[in-house]
Amino acid sequence: MLSRLFAARRVPGASWEDLREATGTTVERAAVGGARTDRAGHAFAIGYTAALEALAGETRAAFCVTEDGGNHPRAIETRLVDGRVTGAKRWATLADRAAHLLVVAREGSDAAGRPRLRVVRVRRDAPGVTLEVSATAFVPEIAHARVTLDGVAGEVLPGDGYADYVKPFRTVEDIHVHAALVGYWLGVARQRDFAHALIERLAMTAAALVALGAEDARAPATHVALGGVLAASAERVAELEAEWADVPDEEWGRWQRDRALLEVAGKARGERLARAWEALAG
């Protein structure tokens, strides 16, 4: 992977779909694809779609979990009845570009009264699916959507919707998206001939993320190691920005707009890391 990462050539202005790689593990492909783009938003999309491929084998999908009440199992009101899904989701990333939507829906309750969740694959253009698309001030290339489903037929995926999909996805997504971002930062640094020490540390961080991609996304030890890698990534960003600020250009301005991406879900990551340490201590 590292040889392909260093051999990657940036393609300014290319769409993220055209920059996705076809060789290697999903994390490796995220890193190399990120190294080829000239914007953080496209790196995010490459990493996000690679994460969904790792989780559910989908290369063109959007994961539809969050509702108006949040994404906790008890907040899921979308229902699966007789193979059809009815409900509404918000903040469905890249739903407008997806071929399929992976919709988390409630199918009754278990013996303890807890919601029984399933994941249902539905076609984005299926009858009964409506999208309201919007974008944020940062990474505006990446759209989100409110998805309304009215008796939509779909395929129920195997496994428990929460334990096998929702719970591990944050970890899987963090690994893949950060791999793509580290690849992007390495591309920035190499194009501008920044310090070799910075490029060495970026390559090391990419290799660490690839290794984490082979670990159990549910294991506390994986979360502790990921916490360390994300802290190292933050240090790499600070080093990159210190050099880049001396030679600002159009891409620097775009990065300053988009760097808010790094703050998304920071609280959830902190809570995940705290729980991991508690589990290991126990």
C-alpha cells in the first residue's frame, strides 16, 4: 500500500467517484484515493463509501440511521412491517449519489422490550422514497438528505441492525475517513515539497490506520489504539498547517473552510474512548 500511496498522482478537479481505487483492502483504497484528490470533501466521500463497503459490501450506498430523536436504538421510529419500510431519516450522507439506501428500521421488540433493529437495503429511486437534499458550509461538495420512506419494499440484510451495523460503523467510518484524509494531507505535502519528517510521519499514520482496519471494530483495544492514531493525526494536521500557511494558495483557503470536518462527532469519539478504557480496566 505505501508504494501505491507514494506513487499516487493528484488529479485536480476530478470527481471522487473517479478517484476511488480498485486494488487492496478498503482502508488501503481509501488512503490511496485520498492522495489523488485536491480537496478534503472528496477525501471524505472516498473514505465514507469505503467504510460502507467494509461494513456491508456496498460500494454505492448511504447509511440511513439518524432520526429527529437521534440515533440511539430507542430513538428509531422507522418501522419494518411485512418487508416494507415506513419512516423518516435525517442527515443521510451522500444519499443523493447512492444507488441504495441502507435503512435502519425497528421490527418489533425483544423479550426485554428493547427495539429489535434491522437494516433494509432499498433502491434510492424506489417508489415511496423521497429525498430533501442540503449541504453544509464546509465540504459543500458532500450533500446530506432527509429521507422519507412510505411503505418502501426492500431486502433485509442478515444480522442485528444495531450490534452488526450501527454500533461498529462509527469506528469503521473513522478508520476509513481518516485514512483518506491522511492520504490527502500526504498528497498536499508531497506536491509542495514540505519537510520529509512530516511526510514520514504521515506515511506512518496511514500504515497504522491500515493495520487498524484489520482489527475487530467492536473491541475496546481497537478503540484505544484508534484514539492514539487520531491524536497523532491531529498533530500531523498542525505540522502540515504550519508549513502550508507560509505558502497559502487556493487549496489552502478551501482547506481552512473544510477543516471543521475534523470536529464532527468529537464528543462521541471521546465517549467511545472513555468506555474502552473502562472495559479494559474491568
